[in-house]
Amino acid sequence: MAPTPARLVVLVSGAGTNLQALLDACADPAYGAQVVAVGADRDGIEGLARAERAGVPTFVARVKDYTSREHWDRAVADKVDAFDPDLVVSAGFMKLAGAAFLERFGGRYINTHPALLPSFPGMHGARDALEHGVRITGATLFVVDDGVDTGAIVAQVAVPVEDDDTVETLHERIKVAERAMLVDTVGRMAREGWKVDGRRVRLGR
């Protein structure tokens, strides 16, 4: 019997291009994963439309609909948990996970960042790398913890900084490399398993 595909819940806040790349990859049974739900923190976004076109269940949890940020965090955790995920993927999800979410999904919630962490964390990875004058930047896939872009690193990919780069051109090249890294690594995690060992993430069972 073929192994059961790993169950992915993907969280989005916008256009969902990384989500689309995962949906496309999951169409191949050999990839080893299936997107079982897509969640968002706002209505009417293309990421939700992509999921609906693919026949994937969706849910929305808007912060303003809850009595507190902690209440919202618990609600998102409940909504994700209902789909029994093996792995939760932040694909452009613009909200920080709180204590309740991380307690439930610690070690299996991953996110990407447009820089080679621990360099240039925060909201402006490409801009900060360009302003600092580095010659190589890139993208990082990491396990989310309670810090800002501080979790254990799963994978990284390097992107050269060109002399004529702007923030926009650099960020666009980073996003292309980031998307390929995400799809490749999520597939490996699904097929091979993974273990978080302190600051190290080891692929394989």
C-alpha cells in the first residue's frame, strides 16, 4: 500500500502564490502531501479563491471578530486542529502565532522569510539586506517559535545581490527561490519525516 499523504493546512493573507505552488505539487501523488484546508485572516483574497478553485476547504478568522488577540489565537488553533494536520504552512500569513497556537502545533508550523536568517529578520528582509550592502542574501524556511523569525532553520537558499538591484527586483528573485525551496522541502518533510532537535531540524525518520 502507498503511504498516506501528509496532511497540510496552509495559512494565507494575500495572493497565495506559494499556496498555488503547493497545490500544484500536491497534484502529483509522488509528492507525498495533500492540502486539506486553507485558512486566512481576512475575506475576499485570491489565496482563498485559489483554494476554492482547487476544491480545498477554507476558513476565515478575522482578529476583529474576537474579543482579544488571545481569543483569536485559540480560535485559529481550533480551526486548524479540526483538519488534523501533520504540518501547518504559513504561506504569506501576516499574523504572528500566539502561545495557544504554538502549544498545539509547535514543531510542525513552518514559515518562510526573505533573507538568510538569523540575518535581517522582521518585515523588510530584502530591503535591509540591500541597504546593508551584502553580496548574497536568500530565503529561509524555519520552524515557528515564540520569537520573530527566530525558530530552528529547516532549509535555506542563496540569492546573489546584483549591482543594479532595487528592493523590488531583489525581493522578486528571492520570492522565486523561496517558492522552489518551500515546495521541495515540504515534499521532503512529508515523504521522509523530520525531527526538531534544539536548533537543528533533521529530515528523515
